[in-house]
Amino acid sequence: AADTITFETAGDERLRIQPTGQILYSSSSGNNQITSKRTNAANSDGNYFFHLLVSNNSDTEVGGLGFHRDTATDDSRFIIKTRNTGGSSQERLRITSAGLVGIGTTNPGIYSNLAYNLVLRTTGNTGMTLRSGSSSKGSILFASADNNTSNEGIFQYDHNDKAFEFNNYGGGAEKFIYKIQGTEKFRIDSNGN
């Protein structure tokens, strides 16, 4: 087509640049892969292996994503950047080489290792919403094995019954313990006492 650029290998079209600037890529093998190879070592933390920047029609950076060196030449972290109106393009999400996820923080590993797998950070009100159907349940489950039957603790809100539920399936020794600064204040055992 007019004003279209195509690239071919072995007689098959592999890449097309449309008149609108849209880029189309195809692979006949079924494994569509694009490899970005750095030709020298990533010697400093934050060096790019791959980085995609997005800008508006005024060349203002409005976002980006990329794989960067995390702490060594053979590891990486993944980051996503966005820009708010009138602000600047800033990192909003990071997955570290250890698999820790930070939203609003570039270093989720500085928090307690009891709960740093997912960190939500702001300097104001911070929250998380579980949105369920009006007759359904919203749940947080605590599992001890990789299956759907090992949920020993369940924190749940039942929209249909308008009820909060705390369920403990500890195998006969269930209990709820409430502590203040590490000191137990009251306990409910499996008999309800």
C-alpha cells in the first residue's frame, strides 16, 4: 500500500510500518519474540537492558516501562512510569529481581520481611479496595500449601449477608489472639471461650 514500509525475510512479511506510524510485527513460527540485547555489561544499578519511553505530541514524556539492572550484571528489575497532569513522568510500580512488588516505592525490600512481597506506599491516605458483586464475597485467604484446600485462615466480607467473617481452619487447635505491642490481651479458642 502507498506510504507503507514493509520488511520481509524468506519471502514473508515480518514488519510493517503503516502510514499512521503504527508498527505491525508478525512471526510464522507461533512464538512471537522480540529480543533486546545489551552489547556491553550493565555495570551500574539502573542501567537499561530495555526501556520504552512514551511522549505526547509536544515531546513531553508521559510514561515508560523497562527492564533495568537491579543489583548485578545478570539480574533485572521491571518498572512502569506514568505522568500526572502538570507533573513529571515518575516510577509508579517496580518488580525487583527478588520478585518483590512496590507500588509507590522503588525499594519494597526495606520494609518488614513479614510483609514486603507487595508494598503500597504514599505519603497520604493509602488503601486497597476489593470490589465484589452485590451478592458475592470479598476475601483474603491465608494458605499453607500450593493448592485450593489449604486455606487455614479466611478474612471475608459477605455482601449478601452484610457480614464480616473471620474463619480459622487450623486443624483442631484454632484460636483468635488479639495483641497490643506484642502483648496478648484476649484469646478465643476453638470452643468459643
